[in-house]
Amino acid sequence: MFEVHTFDPKTLSWWFDQLDNIDLDPPYQRRGKLWSDRDRAFLIDSILNGYDVPKVYVADFAFGRAQLNTSGKQYAVIDGKQRLGAIFDFFSNKLRLADNFEWTVNPELRLGGLSYNDLLQNHPKVASRFANFNLSVMRVITDDEGKINELFVRLNRSKPLTGAEVRNAMGGIVPQLIRDLCAHRFFATRIKFSTERRQDQNAAAKLLLVEFRGNPVGTQKPNIDRFVDEGIKAQAGTEEFARAASRCIEVLSRMADIFSERDPLLSSAGPLPVLYWFIRETPPEKDKLIRSFLVKFAKERRDNKLLAKVGGRNVDNELALYDQLDRSTDNQGSIEGRVDILRRRFK
């Protein structure tokens, strides 16, 4: 079953009253906080000044509990999370009107910088205009997880979704395993790079891919997408994928013990497949030596670059090769070459 209907007209205040019954962060969604406060305030400006606001799509689980309804709430946002988040934050006084806000109905009113509570107390007509604005919402009724995922991807096709965001909305076992890996304390506490656009899931997908293949393979987007497709086609025969994830978790546990909290060595996601395979192939009894080795190795690379820049005679060609390979970070040969260099220098 898959049906899309226009929701009966409901005001913003009605939707705010439903806040506890709305899952704003289902698995297929983008992560929040992508809009700046300026963008969010501009949406409130548009509502108060009567401009059109794009449709919001919500899954309605009132007609049966779909597999995708992991939160147990009646509604889950498919498209429009940033809009609803801005609206709810304005109601909650966590967001204010822009300082240069002008209400076209009465430009003489000085409303810039005011919160919703300020409007209620001093300008109730303006507050009422916001609260009673009818948001255009589409109700999606389905018991098919894949249909909701497909709708999310289609609605966002023209938007700059990252590969990880699209991949996260796909079906099969692999996206769920990737999310499980990202819940590991390594990703939760050790990495230092941004995760707002699911960079952690992209990195986790690469680690799961090389573990599943059993050797360092190319981790370019087409390879990861093909891997996700394999998981979809596998259907019942997913044990091999689950075993690879278990092995991956074992290595991530070692990495969590090796690296420190928000480790500067993990400021970029690019080297993770190299570090993962290097640590995977190193005996666990050597784990206590790995971080100090990597710190020393990073310093040697920096010093070697400076030496090469000034035309020094004692340039380390192996370190120069590592830097050259590092430019093609997802290439199979690059990953294998860097792992080999790390192994040799570690010994």
C-alpha cells in the first residue's frame, strides 16, 4: 500500500501541539541544524508576511504500524524537517525574528528581534497570524519501508544531498549496519570531523565495505552504492553482511582504545580506511604503541614536506610517496600503498 493525500488543513499551533507525537529524526532523514538562524528566521518572516511555504511530507502511521515507525509515534517527517524545526523553535522562543524584520501589514511596528512570547504579550494579532497559518502538509500512508525511502530520495533529488544521505534512505541491511557502526563509541567520541552531513556514516560505509571484501578495495561512491545494492538483493541471505559488521565492531573497539577523545589524528575522515586496515592487521598486543607511532609519523610527514619545499637533499622518498598516494584517498592502490608504508615504518 502506498498513498499520498493532502492533509486536512491544520494550523501551525495544531502541529506544535502534536510535537511529542512527531518523529523529526527518522532513520532516512538528514541530520538537523543545517539551516542557519538567518535561514530559519527568514522562514518565519515568510509565514508572517503571507508568502507561500513549500509542502511538508509526513508519514502517517495511524492506519497501522509500519516497519519504519521505529519511534512508535504517529507521524514521521519525510521532507520538511528544517521547516518544522524552525517553526517549533519559534513557538518555543528558541528562535527570534531577524533584527531587520518588517511586517508588511504594518511597517510602522518595530518587531525585529522579538520572540513568539514577545509577540503574544505585546502584539497578539501578529502572534495569532503565525499560530493560525495553515501549513500545506501531505500525508503519506504506506506499510512499505522502501516506498517511504524512495519518496524521500525523489523529493530531494534536486537538492544537494550527499551520497551518505541518499544511501541512508535506501533499503536492505547495509544502511542499518552502517547506522549501527556509527553508534559505536569510536564514532561517538573519537572522531573530530563534522558529522552534520552524515560524514560518519560515509566513513563507516567505507570500513564495512573493505571488511566485507576482505581487503582494501576502492571506496569511491559507486563502489559503496553497489555494496548497498548487494545488501538489498541479498534479502534473506544477509548473514555474511552481519558477520562483516561484527568484525568491524571488533576493530572499532580497538581503535576506540587507541585514539583519544576527539583525537586530532582523526580530524579528517579520508584516512580512516587506511588506519582501519593498518590496525586490523597489527597484532592487538602492539595497540599501545600505535598512537605514538602515528603522532611521530605525522610529524615526520610535515617535516619532510617542509624539507622538500626548500629543496633539501635528505628528503624521505617513502614519505613523499605516501603524500602523493594520499591525494587519491579513495583509490584502491592508494589505500594499499599507504597501508604498506605504515606497516614497514611501524616495524
